[in-house]
Amino acid sequence: STRTSPNSPPPVIHYYLNNLTTSDDPIGNREKVLVLTPVARFYDEYWQNLLKLNYPRDLIELGFIVPKTREGNAALAKLDDAVRRVQTGSKKNRFSGVTIIRQDFDTPVPQNEKERHARPAQKERRGAMSRARNSLLYTTLGTETAWVLWLDADIIETPHTLIQDLASHDKAVIVPNCYQRYTEKGKEKVRPYDFNSWHDSETALAMAEKMGPDEIILEGYHEMATYRSLMAYERTEGDPHHLTELDGVGGTALLVKAEVHRDGAMFPPFPFYNLIETEGFAKMARRLGHQPYGLPNYLVYHYNE
Amino acid sequence: STRTSPNSPPPVIHYYLNNLTTSDDPIGNREKVLVLTPVARFYDEYWQNLLKLNYPRDLIELGFIVPKTREGNAALAKLDDAVRRVQTGSKKNRFSGVTIIRQDFDTPVPQNEKERHARPAQKERRGAMSRARNSLLYTTLGTETAWVLWLDADIIETPHTLIQDLASHDKAVIVPNCYQRYTEKGKEKVRPYDFNSWHDSETALAMAEKMGPDEIILEGYHEMATYRSLMAYERTEGDPHHLTELDGVGGTALLVKAEVHRDGAMFPPFPFYNLIETEGFAKMARRLGHQPYGLPNYLVYHYNE
Ligand SMILES: Nc1nc2c(ncn2[C@@H]2O[C@H](COP(=O)(O)OP(=O)(O)O)[C@@H](O)[C@H]2O)c(=O)[nH]1
Ligand SMILES: Nc1nc2c(ncn2[C@@H]2O[C@H](COP(=O)(O)OP(=O)(O)O)[C@@H](O)[C@H]2O)c(=O)[nH]1
Ligand SMILES: [Mn+2]
Ligand SMILES: [Mn+2]
């Protein structure tokens, strides 16, 4: 830790949890945001988008966790370069802190989209992702963190006001709609990408009822129809600030009040009410009394491999 | 956060989880220990015992969380004094860091021993204690923490080698036996105090089977006989390093590898497999593949009100 330099007296930090605001005016109240990103691949578009967020940099800390695979090594080298450029540049453009964590456990499954979305691999893969998210979160969450923004390394386009837009609703957990751009017959189109933000259904709850405690329900597999309503399909051209209550959330972009994580809401690496990772997190937040919300008409975009 | 002073460049911390050892020789390997204490009352005997631990101070960070009650104010004043004395004294005697957190939610129940142990109060009280423990943990756990020692503010006597003794077993979660000294007819005696360290029973598992998800099983109440074997009663004059596998653990003194908490094992404030707080933590650790152990013959002592 850099907290104690050899010549200064060791600090006594006094920290008053109730002096920490999370409000609908986070910039006005100088609320600190921790942006957390698990990184298997480094995309320059992700980094450029991050740099364009217009939340004050001195209120942003960044945290990354990188797997110890060959792909991870390559991502780390690029990430390191990018971080160094910003943090050694003009002082007013620097982030208030950057932590890069190297994962100490293996990722079980290959990284191309088709293979990693194959159903049998999901429990193990999302369990490992949960451990990575928890390690990153609980190593970097500090005494002054007000908000945690989860932002996947393949989210390459968001409004530049992402943080303050999400925070403006003053919700404990809030998630935008994650889409993907693609081209069809020379035409630029968008389609839903992340199916983990949903409203529960009687069918899914009945499925869980019949499952053993170690089984998980997954969204988006034909052989396991849950009849949940997916936020992915609720998008209209209407008000981007239209809110909807959610039972499951995705983590590609996700704003969480730090107190929710401090209370103990984490990403369960094991089936929790037959849910795992970000969907299990939403359930845990609900168990702790924090209702998650979604913004169906507010879009962020996932990389197209 | 004190990490960034205004005149130094903002830090980039690189942190390699797999370079962090937790071993049976924590002093030899310079492993950092975070000692965490929820504090409703300040006992000088607790502080004197803490000061006598002979683990190197430059490897120890302390973290406290104090409720915002009148009793908490009094405890905070005393704690502040005690901390200031050590941290402004001779450099070689200072702890490497101290964080004091003021709780931002109320404690529901009065603090005398009889009332706080009354069964109806337990779920709410231990739920609040869980939130306090999680907030403390997840605000102070740092990039370099190797071990977390939970030590209640009313543990007033332990061997001075407590940390290295517990660590020497190199277990993910390990708990000593928590007793209490008392006097009977002028004779000094000891008796078991903490009943939360136990081996599960068929009866308790069957009880849980029949319960709703919001109910909890509590230990030590006649009207709810669990037939679990309690470590409290397994103590002999034999080898203090005799180990036993446990299903539930108490938290009066408890050593945990930081990776277990980083993986996401926390103190469930809600019923988790019908268990709560430290007992729920043990279950969560097991779900994450970490077996808890106890040392029935290794004693620490709780204050006698
Ligand atoms: N640290 C870490 N990050 C990973 C790992 N696998 C994927 N990621 C990152 O975690 C996020 C989500 O993973 P991704 O494979 O994109 O999931 P998908 O888009 O839901 O299929 C992305 O930011 C990835 O770069 C891993 O094993 N370790
Ligand atoms: N922060 C905080 N600490 C508490 C609260 N209530 C008790 N404590 C502390 O938590 C630990 C366990 O509580 P205690 O009342 O001793 O539990 P018992 O010995 O199991 O009956 C002790 O260190 C207390 O000082 C609370 O509401 N907030
Ligand atoms: Mn992705
Ligand atoms: Mn006590």
C-alpha cells in the first residue's frame, strides 16, 4: 500500500460513513466514483470512451483485474501503456488513483463469443468472473468511495455523461440497456446484447423451486425458457430516463451505491437462489433491501467481435 | 483517502494477487494482517492485550467500526485517545495504519448481555452486526492484506502469539475457543462463552429443511435444541494446536485468509441457509471451497460484565 511512506507518521483515518453522500447531484457534492473493469482483452475504443466521460477525473478512481493468461498478458501491456500516458500527463487530466490487479486463479473457458456463451460452460465461467469481480471490488473499495461503476472492457460507446446520468436517479443499483451495433446489407443497425437485466416470471420462479441448490437458471437459452421479461426488448425511442424495477441485472455497465457493496452485496460465485454473478448480485441487493432499477431506453454499446 | 497527496502524482498501484503469500510463517514472509474490531464499548483490557500481541506492528493495520449511539460516542472518545497515544509515540511502536469508521445505521437492541442474547432480538441484532462487519471489512481490506484477524472489543486476554499461532496452521478460516473467567466461592474458574463454533447435526439440518428461507437457527436456546456438537464443550487440557473441522464459527476471535473475503465470503445480514452473521460466513466460506477449522484447546477470554 502506498498509504504509509517510510518518513511520514502512519495515518489514522477517521471516516464517517454517514457523512458520505450519494445523491442525484454527484458532481455538485464531489462524490467519489470507483470505476471497476475486469479486463480479458484491451480495446482502444473502451479506453477512448472512458477518457471522454466528463465526470471530474479527480473524483474518479480506476480499478482493473486482469487474468493471468496469455491474452491477459497482452491486455495488461496495453492497459499499462494507456494508464501511464494519462497518469504522467498534465496533472489536471489524471485520475485520482489507478489500481491494476493481476488475478491469481485461472479462467476456465476460451474467450471467443460462441464458446463462452455455450450453456454448460456458464456456471464455471461466471463463477470465476464473480470471484474476479469480488476480488477487484473488495481490494479497491475505499473509505471515501460513494459510487461504484462497473464497466466491462468491451463497452466501447456510452454517453459522455454516463456517470451523472445514472446517478441522477439516486438509486442503489441502476443499469442501462446494453446493445450492440452491427451492419446488415450495408445498413448500420443496433440489436440487444446483454440479457441479464430482467423482470422475474412465475415460470422462472417455479423452475428454481424444483431445482437443487447447486443448479442455476440461465437467460437466453432456448432449451431453458424462463418467460422472464427482458429489459433488452423493452427499449423504445421514448424518454431515456424512463425507469423500470428489475429482479436481475447485467454488469456490462452498472452503477451501484458503495453502501450496497459495503453491506455485503457481492457477486455470488455459487448459486444463490439459483442465480449467479450479476443476476445473483441483484437478488442479494434485494435481500439487503436495495431495489435495482433499469433504464431500458438509455443505451450503451458492446464491442462486436 | 490519504493515498493521493496534492503534490505527488496520483499513484498507479500494480498488485499481483499471486505474489501475496499466506503461509505458516507469516512473520518470516512479512505477511500483512488487518485486525478488525466492531466496538460498542471500549475496554482498556482489550487494548492492553492488543498492544501485547508480538506480531510486528509494521505488518499490522487496525480497523474499527463504532455505532452512532451514545455508548458508541463514549467508546470512540476512549479509542481515539488510545490510538493517538500509540500512533504519535515512538515510530517503531506504531501500527502501519489505523482506520476508524463511524457506523451509519442504528443498532436495534440494548447492550446488556441478557437483553442482547434474548432470542427474538437475535435476527435483527446479528443482521445489524453483519452489516457493521461487512462495512468495516470491505472499506479497509487493501491490496496488500494477507490475513484478517477479527477480534471483538470485549476479548481481553489471548496468548501474545495469537496471530502467528493461528496462522501456523495455514488454514483459510480458523477460530480459537472463546471462554470467560469467573469467580465462584472465591475460586477462579473458566467457562465456555461463545457457542457459535460448531459441527453440524442431522437435527439442525432437518430443522433448516423445514424452515422458510427467512428463518434462522440459533445456537444455545433450550427451546430450539439443535444437537450440534459445540466446540465450546470439546476443550481438553491436551495439545492447544489440536485441530477440528467446523461448520459454524464464532467471530470473537477469528483468523481469515484475505483471499476468502476477496472471493466474496462475507457476513450474511440475511438468513443464508438459515444461518446468519459469523455462522453464515462459515457456510459461505464452505460454499466457496474453504473449510473452516477450530482449535478447541486454544483459549481466548471474553470480558465478564
Ligand atoms: N479478470 C478477468 N476478466 C475477464 C475474464 N473473462 C472475461 N473478462 C472480462 O470480463 C468482462 C465480461 O466478460 P465477457 O467475456 O465480455 O462476457 P460477455 O460479454 O457477457 O460474454 C469483460 O470486460 C471481459 O474483458 C477473466 O477470466 N478474468
Ligand atoms: N459497530 C458496532 N459494534 C457493535 C455493535 N454491537 C456490538 N458491537 C461490538 O461487536 C462485538 C460483538 O458484540 P457483543 O455485544 O459483544 O456480542 P456477544 O459477546 O456475542 O454478545 C463486540 O466487539 C461489541 O463491542 C454495534 O451495534 N455496532
Ligand atoms: Mn462482453
Ligand atoms: Mn462480546
